[in-house]
Amino acid sequence: MHGHPHADGTRAFAWVTLINLAYTLLEAGYGFATNSLALLSDAVHNLGDVLGLALAWGAAVLARRPPTARHTYGWRRATLLSPLANALLLVAFSGALGWEAIRRFSAPPEVPGLPVMVVAALGIAVNLGAAWLVRDGHAHDLNRRGAFLHLVADAAVSLAAVLAGAGMWWLGWTWLDPAMALLIAVVVAAGSFGLLRDAFGAAMDAVPRGIDQAKVREWLLAQPGVSALHHLHIWSLGAGEIAMTAHLVRAGEADHDAFIDRVNDGLDAHFGINHPTLQIERGTGCEHDCNDRAPHGHAHGHDDHDGHRH
């Protein structure tokens, strides 16, 4: 039987959220003290990240709640809604930062470069350390991926801020401050687009990225005794869990229970689908809107058999 993952990383999210909140307050304080839009913009950006990380933390906590009679899947889909809210926040912040940066180009204020360099260098260490805390499983967990990408992007922005601070300190280029803020806005917008697309797709029950539905269909039709297939649906239940339902027409066979076990194991091994539900039908399936047929013919009948693997 396939187990459900429980490594939600709530403790890592808690540490990352608190560390970033502390750094955001420090950066905002220095931004006001030095009148640096670059530091203030990055502080606002980091505040958005803190809110996003808090959402990810809350989603990871909710995902641990057991299923109930009303919420039969539990609250695992919270890990899909959190990245969507996170991405929307980032898009809004990037627009506001970009507008203020463009407005400041006409009269950039004098900004001391050394404090900008020091605070931004601290930001590199904070963001890379926080990204390391949430690195495990980010490739397969949209919730962790959203947090990880934010933190890595923040480290890159902080590096650019160090270079901008150096230019202001040594060369007196005051225009680097609004330029840095504009760069932050562009980085945030670019980084949030992919997350917004994936999060929206997951919230709308799209086939998860990395799974080719056509190949799953082809693989199912190639299984012994399967003559046709219909009602194939693949979607994400939450972090690390992919569900699938399918009706398979399999006439004249008696080993349905063993067949379902083999197919479920194969779906997990080949495609990472670990929550499949299969219905076996003995008829042609065309009376149920059959849309795929195996090349080896079909048989007649009407008995159904349901198989579940959780």
C-alpha cells in the first residue's frame, strides 16, 4: 500500500518565516534611516515573502489535519492554494515597486552606499540560509518550491544591491538606488509568473507538470486484458500526492484484484501517481462515452468492479 508523505517541514517554515521577519524589520529600519529606496523596496518585497512564507507554514500545518466526514481528503490542498496567494502578492508588490522606482529616476536622492552594502550582504546570508532550510523536496512540492524560489531570488537581489551600494559609495552614482529598486521589481515579476501559472493550474485540477497524460493513457491501454479506457483524470491532491481515476474495459478476465494491485504499483513507479482509483468494466465501455480503445479488440458484458488503492 502506498503511504502518504508526512514530511511537511512545518518547523523549517516556522524558522524561515521568523528569520525573514527579523531581517525585514532590520532592513526597513536602515532603509528609512538612509532614505534608500533600494533597501525599502527590498524590505517591502521581503515583507511580502514573510506573508507568503507564513501562508506556506499555515498550509503545511493544515495539510497535517486528518480527513473528516466532510473533508474526506483532509486539508492537503491547502498546500496548493498557498502558492497561488503567494504569487498574487508578489505580482502586486512588483508593480508597486516598479512604479516608485521609475518615479524616483527624475530626482534620485543621496544614499550612503556603505550601509546599503552591509545590510544587503547580510540579506544574502539570511536568504541562502533560509533556502537551505526548505530545500528538501522542493522539486516535487509546490508549497516548498514557492518558498525556495523566493529565497533564492532574494539572495540574488541582495547580491545586486551590494554591487549597487558599491557603485554609490565609490562612484557617487545615485541613480543606482532607483535602478536597484526597478531590478527588484523585474526579478519579482519574472520569478512569480511561473509560480502563478503552476499554482493556478494545480488549483484548477490541471494534470501536474511532469506527467504526460497521453503516455499514462498509452501505458494503461497496454496492460493485459485492457481493451478500452475512458474517464481518465489526473490531478494533484497536495504536496507529493497525485490522484488519478480511470475506467478500464477488461472483459473475460478474472484476476481483477491482482491486476489492480499491479497497475497501481506501476502507476506509482512509472509516473509518480500514488493515489489511483480504477474501475473495471466488462462491457465495451462505449455506452459510457468510451474514448480510447486498445488495438487488441473488445468483449461484451456489463459487470463492474471497483478497485481502490490509498
